[in-house]
Amino acid sequence: MKTFDEFLKDLKPEDLPNEDIQFLASEGGIDLALKVIKEFPGHRFYVPMRALDDYKRKYIRTFCTGSRQDILHFAKELNYTQEAISKALKSPEIGRDKQG
């Protein structure tokens, strides 16, 4: 007879209880989905729409030269306005209230 942990090795994403966990298993792997299930039972997760904004601004300040071509490229890549790219370049501060 298999142990439960051995039995779990046959688990597939479609065997999981809901679409969110199934997506996590499909994209991140069964092991990640199982870790979330075991570590956070009953929890709901909120992912802010602007979760990476601070890091995007850091990326802009690190790699964008400020040329018109760069500003257009970064605006398209990051789904920002050209004005937001220019603001990120002008301000070294990081913070959700500072840029956008």
C-alpha cells in the first residue's frame, strides 16, 4: 500500500479543488500547489493590480536612457503611458504614491 505522500505523486492539476489551485499547479507545478495547500489552508490571496509597479520603476531608471525611442519602448513593454515613464526617470524615489 502507498502512503498518502506517495499517492500524491500521481496528482494532476485537474484533481485539485478549484480553478485557482489548478492554475497554480499547471503554471508553477504540483509541488508549489501542494505547498500552498498545506501552508495556507483556508486563506484567500489578494494580488494587487500594481504589485510590480515599484520594481517596474526601478527597471525604467536602470535601463531607460530617456531617449524618445526608449520611452516609447518602455511604455509599450510595461503598459505605462509615456508620461509615467518620464516621471519614473525624473524621480529616484520608489513608492506607490509617487508615480503612476
